[in-house]
Amino acid sequence: MSNYIPNELKDLTHSKERVMQNVVSEIQKTSRRPKHTWRYVVITAVLTMSVMLFVFNEIIIENQYAPATEVTKLPEVPLDLKRPTFTEVEGIFYFHGVTLGDSESKVIELLGENYTKEDYEENTLADLILDYDGNARFYFYENKLVKMLLMKVDKSYFDQIFKEYAGFKFITHASEDDTNRYFYSKETGHLLKATTEVPNQELYLYLTPVGKDLLENPDFPKIEQILN
């Protein structure tokens, strides 16, 4: 057994307090770090989303105001007046969407600008005529279409149209060798006449309104055969 006896015992109270303070301080620092880290994460996410929205908005604006020259145009389908599209809606007859009563601008819009203008033709009341390359003529009076003439029409093509038409139609014989064919609408007074009584015996189609003079004429139409 040792006989050593310390002369004086040290007071460890202050040392214990410092150790405790250091431990508490370290704990507090540790508890605060996650909070600061979470804030940084939130701020970073917000900034990232803002940048993405800005870039996306710039892309939309750029596409919206892209030059029109970048748009690919579809090729135009050539107009074939020798094989005209015929439709009938509620007694109104149309060729290529054009019908009696249409304006000059509407006819040009539908048929294009490959035409020449005339202001006179003998035995007509028209004050303006549009001629489409010798294949069709459109007669206007006071800017309303009053007569349509389609020339050099494909005969076999119109034969099929005439055969399939389910409205009122009839034929008359102008001579032993010629037969005129008609579509007639009682609702609108539209009359379509197909005839070969022309030079070179080509097929001409006339679309006109039936006037009072024709309706009261006992010789018109001389319906020899009504077709159903």
C-alpha cells in the first residue's frame, strides 16, 4: 500500500462545466445543420424550376413566331373544266362549287386567275364575261353570275353524271342525230342543258335560270322522255 497522500485535491467543477458546454454546443450545431441543408435544397429546386420554365417559354415563343416560309405548302390540284365536278344541293346546281348568283370574286376564288375578261358578247345581257382558256365562260350582270357555259366537256364523263343523277331529268331530240339532255329543278328554276349542237359536235353544258318566257312557251320543253 502506497503511503503517498496528495497535498491538495483539484477542483474539477469548472472543467466539468466546460465539457458539458462543449457537448451541448456540438449537439446544437448538429441539430441546426439539417435545417440549413433543407433550405438550400428548397432554394435550389425553386431556381431550377424557374430556369426550366424560362427556357420552355422561349421555345414556345420562337415556334410561334417562326417565319411563314418554313411551312410546307401542299401542291395545288389542277382545275379540270373538261371533267367538271357536279353537285346538287336543295335544287341548286353547282360546277366546281360555282352556281348561279355567285359574284365575280367568288368565281375567281374557286376557279383561279387563269382567265381573260370581256365586257360584251352578242345576244347576251351580260356586262362582264370571264373566259377560262376557252374551256368555260361565266356571264355576269351587276356582279351576279347569270349564265355558265362549259365547253369541250368529256362526253363519257358527263354520260356517267347523267346516268347517276337521281333528280328530275329529261331528253329532247333536236334532230334525228342529236339528243339534248336536261336537269331541271322546280325548287330553284335551275336548268342544265347538255348539247352537241355546236361546232365540231363537242359537248357543251349550259347552266341558266329558267325564265318566265321559257316556262310560258308551249314549245319548251317538249318533254319526249322523262327519266327517273
